[in-house]
Amino acid sequence: MKILFLDQSGKPGGAELCLIDIAKPYGDRALVGLFADGSFKSLLQQHQIPVEVLATQPIQVYKSSSFLKGLGSLKQLIPLIIKVVKKAREYDLIYANTQKALVIGALASFFARRPLVYHLHDILSKEHFSQTNRRLAVTLANRFASLVIANSQASQTAFIQAGGHRDLTAVVYNGFEPKVYQTCEFEVRRLQHKLRLEGKFVVGHFSRIAPWKGQHILIDALAQCPPQVTAILVGDALFGEQDYVQQLHQQVAALELETRVKFLGFRSDIPQLMATCDLVAHTSTAAEPFGRVIVEAMLCGKPVVATKAGGAMELVEPGINGFLVKPGEPQELAQIINLCLHQTENITIMAKNAKYIATQRFDVTNINQQITQLLASKFNIAALNHS
Ligand code: UDP
């Protein structure tokens, strides 16, 4: 089976990193069509995944855009739609990985007469999307998609609550290659030395910088912790949140935390950086669709604290494999940091537990098999293999 994957982003967010794992086994029988150029394209090339940038200019519609704004962009979309329709005829299936990809993919599915799969990596709630965008997503998915793969029960529930058809949906979590998250002691020491983290209690935050990812909550919590507690903020403002970056720097200065907060920008050595941490904090203030970093921290054998909303609640069982705190509550987060600082033995046992559970639950081979089986059953293909 030949698959045309579509993704709107030129930059690698969680949905894009997940797509790499799904598309990779298909080799030359896959093509990833992007609607923007950028570092995600290079990443796909590094993984030997065929990729082509199909749009000549970025699509000017955003999660909060109104109906009129969407309509206004239609003219700009026509050349892209024509290109995708043409490409789609060379493939058996269109696999839309983002919301704009769903819009283009739905039209291409209609004109090229190819089935459409929508991989839903978002929570279609009012915190994340305008009403127009929510309506558009469920209407197109209901009308054109044969299958909607939700990345968590939280994403599935929000889709159904927004009017999506339940019988179209299946939940498949993101997959991970456990061995990628093993780091040798030498590398950990090297990084600790380079980042001047020796002797510190390091809390890591791994996420693009955006207000709803809640980096400011961790900074506030840090001010309530002893001086040896240090934070590394790993990630960049991928979608133009420069004002928030400024605010974070101002907050750090106002709290006199300059020596205790390190902004590391976007990094591709996440497992190594996580290995230097004593605790990984996930602080999203709105429901997280899945929360890759939570699983990644577990696979690194690190204790993790996440906010109690959305997909994170399906990943963390409090006291068993991590901690859950109320979103937007720095005080509660500070309490967990202080607990981890003092109860190291219990916390280490919990982190080992988490690593074991995550390795079983999220192994990329099993997850890819789930997707393969779903495609096989939906499209009535007896032997759908990756070879
Ligand atoms: N990530 C990365 N480099 C960074 C920051 C984050 O590669 O500097 C990765 C992180 O390891 C995770 C993904 O980006 O795999 C973020 O996924 P998540 O589901 O946590 O959030 P999303 O970006 O989808 O909202």
C-alpha cells in the first residue's frame, strides 16, 4: 500500500515527530507532502523518508481564525489542492496528520477518489480552536475520512463532543523506540559539566515555548524551592510566541532566578538532556492531547510530574509511575519538586516502575502494528505489510 502523508508544518512539533515513526517503515512507498519548508523536512530526509514541500507559501489560517479569514485564504489554496490531487492519484491512501492537512486531504480525497485517514493530534476544544475550525474539522472528517486515529481518549472524546462520529474513531497512542532513551553515564556527565549542572537538583521542561505549555508556572514554582533546584527549559517558540519568551525572561529576572533557569532553545538531544535531570515537569495549563515528553521522561527512567488534564491523565497513574498536579498551580508543583528532592529512594523506585510500564505500553513496533491493522481492517486489505 502506498501512502501520501500530509502535514502542514515546516517545524517538528509532537505530531510531526510521531509522523516520522509512522511513515518510516513504509520506505519508498510513502511520501510526506509538507505545506511549509523548514527543519522538519531535513529531519524526514535524515530518516530516509521521501518528502516534498508541496506549498509555495505558508497557509495564512490559524487555530483561532474566523470563517471569513478561512474563506479569504481559499484562493491561495487552489494551486496546493491541484498539486495534492495530482500526487494523490499516485498513492492508495491519503493520511492527513494535521488540521490544515485534513482540509486539503479531504478535497484531494474527493477529487482523486482516494480514501482518507485523519490522525488527530489535537483536542478540538474551545481552549485550542475557534468554533469555525472545530466545526470544519469534524464536518470534513465525518464526510470524507474513513478512519480518525485519535492520539488519546481525551482527543477522541473532544472530537465526539464537537460533533464527530464515534464509529470513525480509534485511539492509538504515540509509539517510541525504547533504546533511543538509553544514555551512557559518560555522556550524562559531559552534558552536566557543559551546562554547569553538577551538584544541582535539575528539573527539566521539554516543550515548545508557548503560554499554554506553562513554562511560567515552573519558574514560579522554582522560586518556592531551595537554591540548589535549577530548571532547564528546552524548546523554542515554534509558532511565533516571541512575546511569551520575553515575558519568561522578565519573570526570571524579577524573581532573581537568572542562575537557576537555563533557556536551552530547540534541541535534538532530548534523551541525553533528560538523563541529566532529576525530575521532568510537564506544566500545560490547558488539556494536553497526548504529551510525548511525559512518556519520554518515563523511558529515560526519570520521575515525572504532569498536569491533571487531557491525555496526561491516561499516561500518569499518580504514585505508581509519576505525579499529577492541578494545571496552573505553581505551589502544588513546588511541593512535588520538594518531595522529590527529599524522598529520593521512593522516587527512584517509582521512576523504574514508570520506565518498565512505558516500555511495554508505547513500544513503537506494537503501536505501528496497531495502525497497520486498523488500515488493513478499514480498507479490507488482507496482507498490509511494511516490506
Ligand atoms: N522536543 C524536541 N526538542 C525540543 C523540545 C521538544 O525534540 O527542544 C520534542 C519532545 O521531545 C517531544 C515533542 O517535541 O517529542 C513535543 O511533543 P509533545 O506531545 O510533548 O507536545 P506538542 O509539541 O505535540 O504540543
